[in-house]
Amino acid sequence: MNIVQFKKLSYDEVAKCNKCGFCLPSCPTYMVMKKEAYSPRGRNAITRFAIENKLELSEDTEKAIFTCLGCGACNEVCLSGVGTKDLIFQDRECQVDAGFYPKVAKRLVKTLEESHNISDDDQEDRTEWQELIKELPEDAFEKEKAEIVFFVGCVASFFPMVQKIPANMAKIMQKAGLDFTILGGEEWCCGFPLIGAGMPEKLEKMKEHNLKKVADVGAKTVVFTCPSCLHTWKHFYKTDVKLVHASQLIAQLIKDKKITLKKDINVVATYHDPCDLGRNTGIFEEPREVIRAIPGLKFVELPMNRKFSVCCGGGGNVEMTDPDLSAAVAQMKLDSIKGVGAEMVVTACQQCVR
């Protein structure tokens, strides 16, 4: 038997769980798997046994803890106020210390340390998305000094499916006459995947690098299209620089009449709240303000929206540790979208798009 006591965890916090099961319908992994260990209540039980020095570590307990999406829906519905999401991520740290964690995490750490991005690509390819912008002068968005840094993030930089997001955001900022720059190959991963891997201490090097590059530019604001990058900067970076999501910036530009929306779009659309933007960072209304400002568009809400939004399946590194589970959660989300009669789903996260 391999029994390890996890001293980092709070017994007082996990003891608040009264095992009522009210969290079960809010948990996407439980709704797919229908197994107690994949529910917040089940994961709290695993955590409690670990604190009480009664947990026998195994592949099953490892998988239960490392398949949490980190969406935080359980925290919102818990009648006892248990911080289950934070407990699970602390549990991951303890499992890493004990050597019980998905070995794909080792490859992730090695990739980030050597390549400074999640896809092990050449850092110079971070600006590849600029090829989508016609007649753009070379290095047009790379200045030595600027008021704003547009922090693009790994997913939008390297995955062709979502490279149109930074391309369009840059065009919007350019159209509005904003003084901005990107860091290009000098931008490193924000470190968010390391938090999900149970190794938050390893993001220090990335944090220091990114903060220095923003300081070198002299920027007073950093804009993000990636909610997870924004969430990481807000909660793990210490900076006085203003941190803004793209939806917040665009909503303000529309209000200030710095950009105008002219084209009518005759479509019924709904909005998916990304977990790290909405529930975990508190940004709900600005994306809706932008959507409602589009001429001709009819907006309908999903039944589970804002802080009760259902995860897309792309969080918590589950895409790496259990891609089938991630895909099943995504399909469940798509089915709910079809149920409201929407022809288009809009979201404010490139990982959710993927």
C-alpha cells in the first residue's frame, strides 16, 4: 500500500462538505462518467482520506483528481461553501509531490522549459497569424515602446483553427488607433498549464520573463484574448499594469464610438461563457454588450449561463490527460446549444473554440 498524508490540504475546508450531492448535476465530468469519483463530492472524499492518512494512492485516485476541468461550477452551487476547485488543485500538487500524476505532465514541463510554449513550436512562429492580414508591413505590430501590450497566448499563436482571433483583434485595435505592440517571439507561455499540472511553482521563470518584457515596452495595459492567460496574470502575477480582456476593450471602443459596426448579420446567436473569463474572473456582461451591438443579430441565452455556464471540456489539462472525456463534455455542451435554436455560438476564448 502507498499511503501518503497530504499536509498542504485544509481539513477544515473539506470537512464542510456534507455529502448532499447538490454539486453532482453541475459537474460536467460526473454528468458524462456517472461515477462518484468524478464528482466534486467524490473528489472531496478522496481529499479527506488523504488528509486523514487513509488514502491508498492508485491510478484510479490519480485519474479522478486529474480529470477535474477546473471549471469551478461546483463552487457556485455548493450549499456549504466548500472551495472544491481549489482543494482539487492543491490535491494535484500533493500527488505530484508523491509521484502520482499523469506522466504527460512531465512532457509538458519539459516542453515549456525548452520551447516556452505548449506546442513545442519555434518561438519565432508566434507571429504566424499575421499572415492572415493582407498587405501588412513586416513587424507592423512589434514596437520597442507602446501604451498597450497585446498578449496573444500559445493557443491562438500556434493553432491555425483560432489564429483568426489575434488577427482580427489586432485589426480592431489598429482601426481604433490604439498604441499597441505584441511581444512576438519574446512572449512566453503564461504558465497556466503548470497550475493544472499541480506544479504552480514552476511558472515563476515564465512570470518573471513576461513581466520584464512588458516593463521594457513601458506598457500600462496588457490586453488578452485568452481568458486563461488573463486569469493567470490576475491571480499569480504581481503587477500594477492594467489587465483587460479583449471583450472589455471592444465594448469600451464601441461605447466611445472609436469603432462602428455597420454590417447587418441576420442570424440567431447564443453566447458560451468561458469558465476562466466568467465564473473564475467575473467578466460576464461585456461580451454580451458587444454581441448585442451587432446590427441584425438576434441574441438568445443558454439556459445555463453566466456563473452557471457548463464548461466546454477544454479546461484543467483534461484534453491532455483524457481526450475522450474532454470530447464527451464538449459534445454535451454542443447539444445544449442546439436546444435553444441558435444558428451560431459565440465565445470569448480560443480554447473554447477549439
